[in-house]
Amino acid sequence: MTVRRVKNPKGVVVLFKTHLRDGADVAAYERTSRRMHELVAGIPGFISIKGYTSEDGDTIDIVRFESEESLERWRAQPEHRDAQRRGRDEFYDFYRVEACRVVREYEFRLEDLEAMTRTAEMGEDRKRPRP
């Protein structure tokens, strides 16, 4: 496992939780959502976006940016501003946005563990006397 502590955190994660109102034009919403995913991918400093939908219809998008400046570029993007207005006027009965700084980051990857194990085994093989 690799642990990396961020001393001067710059990364930002945005949690965007939404719920469509009854009677919302789902096709129009899906087109708008796809367009926003395309647009945000072009913002300098954008890292990733993933969306999830719960059984009760709530959705959450997790959007990662390299910095608050990158997030601000996204917030100010004109087509995004228009989509925000449409969200309030046409699509959502609820939404919540949380922008969070990354203060710690670590990950586990099985492939890393397997590589470490192979390297350790190779080291042990070199230590064994040869017949």
C-alpha cells in the first residue's frame, strides 16, 4: 500500500448529489448531463468524473480537479452556468454540492502487492547457494 500525505493540498473533490423532480424531461436531462460530462473533461485541471444512482433515484457525481482554480474555471463556464439554471428550473427537486480539499490520499492495488512479492522472492532466490 502506498500512503501519500499532501502537505499543501490543492486537489479538490466535488460531490454533486441530485434528485430529479416528478415530470422532469428525462431525455433532455440525460442530454444535458452528457454534454456537461463532455465539457468538464475539457477544463484544464479536470481529473475525472464518475456518477452513481441509488435505488431510490438519487444520483451522485464525484468530480475531481487538480486545484480550486480548475474548479473555478468549471463553475464559470457559460454553458455549465446555463445547465445549472436549467437544473433548478426544469430538472431537480433537490441538489447538494460539496467541494472538498484533498488532505490525504492513499490506495491499495493488488498488482502492486504481487509485484512486491515477486521482487522479494527474486531477492531470496539470489541469496540461496547454487549447487
